[in-house]
Amino acid sequence: MDRGAREVWEVRNEPASMPHPMHLHGSAFRVLSRTGSPDQVARLALDDHGRTAGDLGRKDTVLVWPGETVRLAADFSHPFDDDQRYLFHCHILEHEDNGMMIGVRVRPRSDRLS
Ligand SMILES: [Cu+2]
């Protein structure tokens, strides 16, 4: 993607799973919604989007509970004039080491290269 991108990511956790603390290196996001939450999380919701108090504000980590879908607004608009790679991964080391990690490449905006 190009620098300046603002994306919505949807992170889903299987119902028969465990909570995964999903972390984005080097940038931040906002939690837009949390659906499919287990009862103990759903009853903490503060709004119609299922968000809890811990979801408010800029975040670099979000806990995704079993059965949940969490939508994130990721923002890569901060200035940087070269390629930059960001990692998004589960913060549980065994999960990260077994593949719960992706890299996102952000290129300089093409209109700034000339
Ligand atoms: Cu995990």
C-alpha cells in the first residue's frame, strides 16, 4: 500500500480458540467494532459497536476473544519518505512463531517520487 493509506482490517478469531492479543508494530489503529463477543466481554460494551472501555483511543494492541470479529482502522499516513514494513502479530510468542504474523509494506506515495 502507499503511504497515506487508511485501511479497515477485520480480525477474526475462531469460536474454539483462545484470546489473541494482536499487536501492530510502529503504527497505531482504532477499534471500530467488536462483534461475536463472548458474554463476559459483550456485557462490558459501552456502545452499539460492542466496544469496551479498553477499545477507546489509539491502540497498538487489541485482544480478540474466541468467536469475535474486531474491525480496526489502521492509519499509515504519518510522514516517512522510504519503504517501511510493519508487523502485525499475536503477542503470544508461541503463536507468533507458528505463523500468526504478517508483514505490511508501505511504499512512499508515488506522487512524491517525481
Ligand atoms: Cu495468539
